[in-house]
Amino acid sequence: MSQTRMPTPRTRLVREAERGVYDRETAYRILDEGFLCHVGFVADGQPFVIPTSYGRKDDRLYIHGSAASRMLRQMKEGVPVCVTVTLLDGLVLARSIFNHSMNYRSVVILGKATPVDDPLEKVEALRLLSEHILPGRWADARQPNERELKATLVMRVPIEEFSAKVRTGPPIDDEDDYSFPTWAGVVPLETVSRPPINDPRLDPQYEAPPYAAHYVRANQSA
């Protein structure tokens, strides 16, 4: 059953409020289909927004990077963050330029990130990150060694204060514009995979595994 949460003053949509969605099922579906999140934070009075990969387990989002990363070092100190994920589904062409739009699904998460210090949780978080992008790859590849684990910082962000925003459907024109003589509609967009390209140094005995040769993004197989 979908768990709808009351939005906080910071996550309640004011403009185009009808597009706001506050249930976990919708938010998780968007997060599980996305590849990249953008992490916003302020360091020494300067705003930064950094793109990075992520993984999710239940109500926790994991992000990772170099232990020397300015972003992660700031987050380790308890700096508030804003994490966003956006999926672009189509270009919406109205009859007027003013009413052009996009069909999209997005999630915004507000909170504080904490470092993952437990070695077992850290490895599990890295596995989640890998499996989120390419299910099946973790077991086939060499896993992080001790040196690599020390050079990697993993942060945990609780998915507690969040909201989703969704726009679907055709253009919405002003009534007077429906008679304007031009095409209007939606140009659908989607992420598709192409046949894998072998590494030039690949041993010829190895073929692309099914999860690479027939890659389909989460929630796009239906």
C-alpha cells in the first residue's frame, strides 16, 4: 500500500501544486529508475550542486565518492543537503511558446547525510550502488580492496523529508490559442541502450553478459 506523507513547509509545492506527489511508492519508483542525483550544499557561503550516482535501500539513500571530495567532506560535517533526481519523459510543444513545457518525474530529498562507518554496511552500500546501475555486475567484477575502501567515503541520507513532482499529458494552451495554425503535441523521450562495445584489451574468450547485452533500465521493461 502506498504511504502518503504530509509535506513539510519546505517540501510542499506552491506553484503548480497539483503536480505534487507525497507517497513513498511514487518517490521510490522514480529513484529506482534514475541514474544520477544532484546534491546541493553550501560550503563557506558558496552554493554547490554536484552530480553523483546513488543507490537506495528502503528509506535510505547512499551516495559515494573520494574521501578527499569537498562535497563529501562537507556532508561529513553535518551540512544540510538537498538531493534531487529527475527523469525527463517528453518535450511538450504547445501552440504558444509561453506554454511549452516538459513531461517529467522528479524527487527532492532534504536532510543531513551521515558517514557510513560500519565496514559491512559500507560494502553493502557500494554493492547497492553497483546493482542500482547494472544489476548482476557486482558478482562478476573484482570487488573493492582495502586500499580502495579507505579511499572511498560513503554517505547515508534518510528519505524522510521529501516530495515528488510529476507532469504528464498534452500541452495546455490558452483557450484563444487552440485555433492557432501550428502543430502541438508531445515528443516522447526515453533512455535506451545500444549493443555493448568490447574493451580493446578484452580477452576474446569473454562475451558480453546478458545483463549488458540486453540491458533494460529499471521500470522500463513493461
